[in-house]
Amino acid sequence: MLDNKLFQVVKEVLNEDFIFKYPEDFKKRMIVQKTLYLLFHGRKTNQIRFPYKWSFYIRGPYSSDIAHMIYYMAELDPIEFGGKNLLSSKEMEKIMEYKEFKKDIEKFKQNLINEEDLEVLATLTYISSQLGENGEKIIKKFYDHKPELADTYKREKLSAFCVLLSEHGFM
């Protein structure tokens, strides 16, 4: 069964292209997965509820349920999506807050956010939710799970990401 609400969320936060190019573009799959994880989790953002389960996979939080749904959506004719808006004003508010968070990250980086940044942000949020804490323990656990990113994401950068995640209610 088609999840029109999930389609609307992806369309609002990213755009339809991320659904229809999902099967053939690994970067788009990463961006969709990590963006949705951040949007559906965190202390302030979890008011957008979906029944999808998440686990920790090679590149951070991942939902095979969402992957299957978006693969299914990508096969459909765009005309099948439509109808009334299924997002509440509270959910739209959370989407706008996420967009502001993304702008703050890009301002901090002085560059556009990419799929690897989203992997890092989603992983930090995931670890925070598992440990129930912020700060240095999260960064240590991050390096335990993601040693391959230690050269690219130094402690200072991860600390700054943690501050931004906290300020925006993801931790």
C-alpha cells in the first residue's frame, strides 16, 4: 500500500526527484534515509510519527521498510500521488525547523550539506538516543562505530555538530 504521507514528507523536505531517482542513485538513497531519520527522531523532532523501524547499518541509521516503500513509489506514475495534504500544521512546523537546522549546518560548514555529513549527523543522533547523553561519550562511541571517518571528521567538528544537534533538539 502506498504511503502518501511519506511521499509528502520527502517532497517537502527534499523533492520528488529523490523518490524517482532513489533506485539508481546511492547518494540520493543516503540523503533520504539520513534526512528521514533526523526528521523522525530526536527530542524535539519526533512529533512526525511513522511506523517504520530503524536499525544501525554500515552507513548509520537505516530503515529497510522505508527503502522498500520508496522503491515501490519510484515504480509508480507520479499522477498516483496527490490528493489532500496529510501533514498536520505541527508536522509542517517540524519540517520547517529541520530546514532551518540544515541551513545552520551549511553556514557552519560554509558549504552545502552532503550525504556523508547526513550520515555523521544521523549517527550522532542515533548514538545519543542509545546512550541517553550528549558530549564526549557520544564522540568516542562515534569513532568506535565509524573509525573510517576519523580523518575527515575531527573531534572539534563533531563537537560543533553535537552543539548544533542539541540546539535544534535532535539530542
